[in-house]
Amino acid sequence: MTKKVWTSKDGGAARAKRRVLAQWRGVDLAPIEAARMVRARGAGNVIASVLSDLKMDSRRGEIEIVKVWNSAVDPVITAHAQPAGLHKGTLFVNVDSNAWLSEIVRYRRKEILDRLQHSFGKNLIKKISFRVG
């Protein structure tokens, strides 16, 4: 009958080898060797972390909104109004003057909202907030 030896992921044999080498050397170099070990991470994890830190997903979405804005909205309006950001379903649009703000809000708001919702869906853009800026 043989006795089964349970080892961890690191392996009991590897630990035993380090222990024997430490005894032979007379010095325990395990902490130094552990510090020298390369703690490599997968490229996928690193890239995902960097993209999340840079908030690239939201920026990519904002770029897509600007592209659709420029193609779906009347060029006369796009010359005076540009999307500035999206927050919690509200698209913020900067308009270059009070006159254009009044024109867009009174006569074009619903048309612009319908076109953008048709392109992105009603859940992404729920309303539009125009402001001079």
C-alpha cells in the first residue's frame, strides 16, 4: 500500500528543492529569488486594464455619436451645433449662439432626437440638452 502525497500547485518537490538548496547554501535566498521572478500578466489582461483606465469604450461611443450626428442631422445645424458628451441617456450638445439654440430647441429638437434614436436606439439617447458653449 502506497501513501498518497498531496502537493499544491507550486509542487511539494519544488519546495523541497528550495529548502535543500537553502540548507546547502547556509542562507535562505527564497525572498530574493521570489522578488526576481517575473510576474508576467497576459496581454489581454493588460490591454483590458489600460483601455478601462483610458475609458476608451465611452470615447469610442462618443466618436460614433459625432459621426452619426454629422451624417444624420442637417448640415446647416451641424455647422452651429456639435455633441459634447453623453451622460445617463442625455446627449449634451453645444450650440454656438443663442439664436441657433432657440431655433434648434423650438423647431428641430424632436426631429434630431428621432433620428439619433433611430440610429442608436431609445435606450442610449433618451433626451437632448442643448446649451450655448
